[in-house]
Amino acid sequence: MVGTGGYMDVALREARAAGARGEVPVGAVIVVDGAVIAAAGNRTRERSDPTAHAEVEAIRAAAQALGSERLTEADLYVTLEPCAMCAAAISFARIRRLYYGAEDAKGGAVDHGPRFYHQPTCHHAPEVYSGLGEVEAARILKDFFAARR
């Protein structure tokens, strides 16, 4: 068992790898029973797929690994507050816990924007823990965008 901070370290590595590929540097890891069963970074540009966010990529890999679309025993660690699409995917997958690093006041949908899990139409809301690895996650994003200006 790696531990909560260690899992976010894996997600941060995925974020850095995504940034090195020219993707927005976001990384995600899915853990079940203390084992990492999926890890991914953004691949929207590489795949020409607007849905290829780190969270969705990790959910797809975890669902395939477990042979189920329900990930009720899974915890998701992601470096950035999920957007509305990813928040919905997390809900539909029935992820047990969501840990995220940096807040996203502009595009986030968990604690910002639509606050997806607080909507009456949300079928499942994970336990949410924010701020894990926040400083490093925000720095990776800031450095990525600063280099492109």
C-alpha cells in the first residue's frame, strides 16, 4: 500500500508525462484495495478526442481491468479538479472517493461551477477530498501554460 500522498505522486508523474507530450498536464490514478489499477494523463491532442481527459482514460482502463463499469471500491486521485464531463463519468462509474489537487475555478465542476455532486439529478456522489498535492499540481499547470505564452 502506497498511501494517499504516494498515489497523488503517481498522478503528478502522469501529469508531467502528459505535459511532455504537449497535453495539458493532468494526471489520474485509480486505486482499489491499495493497488494502482489504472494511471493515465490527458491524451486529447494525441487521440484527437475531446473526451480523452486523464480521469476518463483512467476510468476506462480500470473498468476494463476489473471487467465492470461499476468501480464501487475504487478511489480516484487526480491532479486537477474534474470538469463537468469527468465529474459525470466519476459519478456513473460509482467511484467511492475522489481526491484532487489543484482547484479549477474556471473549468472545475466539483467545488466550482455547477458543483455536479450537489445537483438533485446526480445519481452517485463520491466522497471528495481536495487540496492533496495542490501546490505541485498547480505549479505544473502554471509552468506548462507560462512556457506557451
